[in-house]
Amino acid sequence: MGTYYLILGIIGLVSWLVSSTLKRKFATYSKIHLRNGLSGAEIAEKMLLDHGIKDVKVVSTTGRLTDHYNPKDKTVNLSEAVYNERNAAAAAVAAHECGHAVQHAQAYSWLQLRSTLVPAVNISSKLSMWLIIGGLILGVGAGVGLGYWVVVSGFVLMAVATAFSFVTLPVEYDASNRALAWLKNKHMLSQQEYKGAEDALKWAARTYLVAALGSLATLVYWGFQIFGRD
């Protein structure tokens, strides 16, 4: 158990470092104003049109770091700062979210798989730990087989959530690659602006990687707790 907490602590520290670096990077690149004068919303709309996508709307959403693509209503949702600002960070985020819209339009297999897992993950996030803890208590206290099957069902739900976190990785990395390729090929940014956008997206992708490793570490821990019990 001590080893698990050490690993979890290391992952937590790395996660904090990556998150802090990401915030610092975005703050820096938010000061690099685009030479073309386009806002994040305008960047997004242009990228969609260049890919022949005319049924996706670009809308503004409240809050910070609330940027996302919604495949259900086909909207690219940009936080107010990204939607209105005209800097390298806003361009990077706007193009990245449009990368997901392009994935959707082209039936990108990893995005389809992630969308398929969403309903199960929504259930998992609410029930997995309750089932595992309840099953362990029931199994130890009552000595009956029911507790084992309850805890196993919770473990399976947790495994689905872990799988989802790893399926998310190619989806996010691919969206960034599509965004950067478009920004470069269409000469949307100057060399300095492009380097800022590229660096920002690389650090954003690393947050997903750290989250996936943390999810895996938790799954392995509970696997030992459940199946390693005498």
C-alpha cells in the first residue's frame, strides 16, 4: 500500500506541475497578439469552412477552461476569453476544438469509440467507488458471495473509466495535430505565434496523459485490494 501512495503522490505532483506550467504558458501566449487580428471565434469559423463544415456553430460559453466541442448539437463552445481574444493562446484553443469537429465530420474512429463510452463513464463516475467499498464491507462483514460480485461490478465500472481516459489520449493529440497542421498550412500565424500555439497545445495534451496514468494507478491499487485479498 505504501508503494501505491508513493506512486499516487508522484503522479499528483506531476499533475500539479503540468497544470501550473500550462496556466503559465497560456498566460504568456495570451500576450502574443495575432498579426492577422482574428479573434478565436473567427479562427474557429475559418477552420470549419476550410474543412467544408457548414453545420457546426461557434458559440461563446461562460467560465474559464470551458472550451469543448459538443457532437450532439454540433457546436464549438469557446470560453469568453478564447472567443473574443486575438492572441496565440486563443488561436490554439479555438483551432483545437475545431479539430474535434473535423474528427466528427470525418468519423474519426477514436472519437466514435469515446462517444460510445460516455454513457458508461457517466454511470461509473457515480457508482464505482460506492460499489467497491460497499462490496468489500458486505463481503468481509457477512462472508457471503454477494459482496464479491458487488465489488467486482464496481471494479469493472472503474476499468471502463480508465479505458475512457486512455481512449481520450489519441482523440486529444489528433485534434491538436489537426489544429496545428491547419494553422501552419494556411499561414494563419507568424512563426512566433505558431510556436506559442504549438507549445500551449503540447502542455494541454500532457494534462490528459497524467490523468490517464493516475486513473490506471487507482485501478491497479483496487485490483490488488480486491483480487489480492486472502
